[in-house]
Amino acid sequence: MADQQPSFLSMRWPSAKAPRRAESLKLLETVMPWDELEAKLRPHYQSDNRKTGRKGYSLRMMLRCWVLACVWNLSDGALENFLLDSLAAARFIGSDPWDPRPPSASAFRNFRNLVRNALGNREMRLAIDLAFINAGILWRQGCVVDPVFRKMPRAPVKGSGEV
């Protein structure tokens, strides 16, 4: 009887340190007063309670997106890309990157405008700051930076006659 190779599905990565982003998201999970923030926004957000038409994203999911955008200093489009690129971020908001698809940039823009018009960004930002202060944590906004690729000008080849 030949030795059987382990199947691809049964193989696992060895235990390793959690990625920094996952650690940051875990900290956000424990520090933020999610129920309090939800209670502030619930009277203004009813998209997830519609009786007709397509249901909107849950308030909890959109609120978590809003916190991610604030903490990582993300624009609407950058937030959508962040959620699609980061499995940890997608799980943090309560989604999978593809099924169901996380909120689009336009869905998040509508929510961001709702927050600004209903409560004002200042009150919500203050809630984030107070959550960190109460936890005894200093923080500053970060950003997700992608490398920039530019095509280099083509150098002339020696002996080709190009000047």
C-alpha cells in the first residue's frame, strides 16, 4: 500500500502570529461601544428594515464600515477596495468578500452622508476618540497604502542609432 499524500484541503498553515491588521480589528471590536453607536443612528437608518424592495445593508455592517473608514482614513472607493482585498476587514464588518458582497462605494457614501446630516461627523468622531480614551489607548489615523507603479522611459540601446 502506497503512502497517501495529504489532500490540499486538509493541509494547514503552521500556527503563526496574527497579521497586524487582524490585531487592530480585534482591538476595534473590543474598544468600540457598538450598541451605543447603533442606538444613536437607528432612528435615522431604516434601510435594513424595508418592507418592500431590496433590503439594505444592516446598520451594524454600515457602522463598522464607517469606523474602518475613519480609523484608516479611507475614501469611499478605497473602503470598498479595502473590504474586497482584506479578508480580515470583510469578516470584521460581518461579510465575506464575495458572498454576500460588501457594501459598494456608493452605498457607503449614502451612509456617510446620512451620518453627517443626522448627527454630524464631529459627534461620531468624538465617540470613537472617547472609546479609545476610556480604554487607555492612544491612537492616530492610519492609511492603507498601495505601491505606485510607473512605466519607466525606455532607455536607448547602444549601437541602435537612437539618440
